Amino acid sequence: MERDELLRIVCDVVRGQAADCAGPVEADTPLGPEGLGIDSIGCLEIVLELEQRTGITLRDESLTAESFATPASLADQLERASRG
């Protein structure tokens, strides 16, 4: 899967998780308290949906605060995981 497609999927999933927030979800939109305010349960739900929609498994050790900084950083993790 191309990175642009992964980023589109991530933004779509994040948008669904942050349905109450006003404004667009862009590649550099912060996911944490300084942005959309997505909590740890929300992050888990995002990972589960991303894995289901992409068929890419994210390893637990790759799920760091940095990987959940923005949709772009999540897309980077998916891209790395897809390469093995």
C-alpha cells in the first residue's frame, strides 16, 4: 500500500474516533491533549481499526507516544510494519 493511501486511511479512522472535535483532521493534526484529545482507549481503537482496514499488524513495541503524535506518524508506523 502506498504511503498516501495509508495516510488517507489513518486520517479517516482518526476522524471517526474524534467525531466530536471541530475542524479537519490533517496529516500534522496532534492526536493528544494539545490537539484532538484522543486518550489511550481511543488509540487502541484506532490501532484495531487500522489493522483491520489495512491488513497490517502493528507490533506493540512500535506503539509509542511518538507514533501517536499525528496521523502522519501513524502512517509512518504502518509503512514500516508493511515492509516487515
